[in-house]
Amino acid sequence: MNNNQERRGNYPMPEEDMYKLSSINKVMKKERRLDELDRLYEVSQQKKVWKNVVFACGLVNLVLFSFALVGYLKDVQ
């Protein structure tokens, strides 16, 4: 961020605070500055990708665990 005479009344939101927002879509609807909208959109996309990756990893872990359990039960019998 360039600190040379910021003319805005409120400074741009740090990215750490953007990631902590629970309702980023509400903030995007209120925001009019294009540079901030771009940053908010990027953060929302990254949050979606992170959630999808975590969900996919959890699903893969469940499938692998079930395969291990089925293999163990077949070996025991």
C-alpha cells in the first residue's frame, strides 16, 4: 500500500481481515471501489477453493479409511 497522501476516508482493508469476514458478499455489495472489489473477489475465490480442497481431502480420507477397514475385516475372517 502506498502511504503517500491516501485520499480515502477509510484505508483499504488488510487481506488478513478480508479472510476473517464471514459474509464477504455483503461487503462486496457495499463496496464501490474497483480495486477493493477485485481484492474482495480474489479472497472469496480463494476461500471457495480452500473449502473445496479441504472437502475433497476429507472425502478421500474417508474412502481410504473405508478400504482399509474392509481389507482388515476380510483378513480377520
